[in-house]
Amino acid sequence: MKLLGGYLSPYVRRTAVSLNLTGLKWDLEAISVWENPDAIKQHNPLVRVPTLVLDDGDVLVESYAILDAVDELAGAKRLTPASGAERRKVMKATAVGAGAIDKTIWAVYELRFHDKEHVSRSWVEHNEKQALGGFEWLNNAAKAAGDGWLCGANISQADVTAAVGFSFANKVRPKLGLPEKFPALAAHNARCEALDAFKNAPLPS
Ligand SMILES: N[C@@H](CCC(=O)N[C@@H](CS)C(=O)NCC(=O)O)C(=O)O
């Protein structure tokens, strides 16, 4: 299968890391949605990445839906438990991580797509406050987990999304001071980024 997008996108990167962890065979087609929207539009009416083209030609869009399908293909190596309280726990922590990513990006887009005099500082601050709220919650979860994973004995989608989100937000908004504010999450992030699954889908420098 073919993953369309680039690793600067945290949604693409969490998909790539998940594919690596599950051991499924896949290739990256590094297309920039901004520079080459037509190449994405052929597959995805929303013109967004990630977009995953399966071997049979079927196309999946939106990272949460892609990850759901990846879990189904991964069988025992799935990253979100199939049911019950364990699933709810992983789903919630993953949603907090994904929300922190969303809110970081909303702040970044406000700064990127408006001329300086039209940027709403209060909207940037509102979104960054929400992102920080998400990272604070994840930091508490990381503190409770100690040297372990966020939601139990095994690495889960919660770990992937939290770590990818932390690395991304720290790169694009260093002013947030995430490592200083959230040391337990920073340590969790370092453990995740040291795994081959993360190193083989590197955040561009
Ligand atoms: N909710 C989507 C968000 C995807 C997303 O926003 N991707 C960005 C790249 S980081 C994109 O394609 N932006 C282009 C646009 O929305 O115009 C997901 O989880 O896949």
C-alpha cells in the first residue's frame, strides 16, 4: 500500500509510525499537499494528507479512519484494542493527543495564512491554551506510567499519537516550552523517538 504525504504532517507521521509498528508492507509517496494538490485530489476529494491507497486500489482518508483500517489489517499487532475498557482508555488518550495536534496546527495556520496585521493573537492564544491542556493531561498520564507505556503493558496508538504530536508541536512552536513544562511527556517522547518505527519515519529537520 501507498501512503501519500510527508512526515512534517503529524497525521501522516502517526500513520507511518503505526504502519511500521504493525509490520505491514507499505511505501511513502512524499507528495506535498500544498505544492501538488492535484496529485492528492485524484485520490482524496478533501485534498488532505494522509491518504492511504491500498493494494486493491481502495483509498482511505482521514488519519483516524486510516488507523482503524490499519488495525484491522494488523490483527494481533493492532495498536488500539478491539473492545472494552482497554479500548476506551486508548481511544481517549489518543483523542487527547490528536486534539493537541489539531489545536497546535490551528494556531500555526492562523499565523501562516494571515498577514501579520491580520493575525488574531487571541485566537492563536486560545488554540495554544487548548493544546497545552492536552499536553498537560498526557504529561500526567506519562508520569503515572513511569517508564512504561501510557495505557498498559504494550505500546498503543495513544503513545504513537502523543509522541508524534509532542515532537511536532515542539518543532513548530518551540516558544511553548513543552520539554520544560512537561518533563514526563518529554521522557516518554524520547523513548518513543528512539524506536526504529519512529526513526524510519523521521520528522524533517
Ligand atoms: N483530520 C485530518 C487532518 C489532516 C490534515 O489536516 N492534514 C494537513 C497536513 S498536516 C492537510 O492536508 N492540510 C491541507 C488542508 O487541509 O488544506 C486527519 O486526521 O487526517
